[in-house]
Amino acid sequence: MGFELFKALFTDKKLRKTRLEFCNKCEHKRDKWLTLFNEDSCSKCSCSIQKKVTLKNTSCPIDKW
């Protein structure tokens, strides 16, 4: 049951990599998440990119993925 829940919530390694490639090339990528954390973020949705690309039921705010 635990592994099935994990698979239902999180993306696989291949999809994460694909999403990250789009984000890393995007003009809306910022170096600091909310200027507090040392993580890349999106200036459109203010997300932590590393975290957002791992969640299955999320999408890019400008439809790149």
C-alpha cells in the first residue's frame, strides 16, 4: 500500500528530469526560492522547482510541461 501511494503522488525519475530541463531553460527561473532558501524557483508561481517537478498533479504555470 505504501509504495502504491508513493507512485500515485510522485513522478518517476524520467519525468522529473524532463520537467527540470524545461525549468532550467526557462526565463522565469530564479536562483533563490522566496529569497530564503537555496533552491531554484519560478517567478510565475513562486514554487520551489525541485519540489514541484516531483509532484504528479502539478503543472507549469505557462504550460511548458
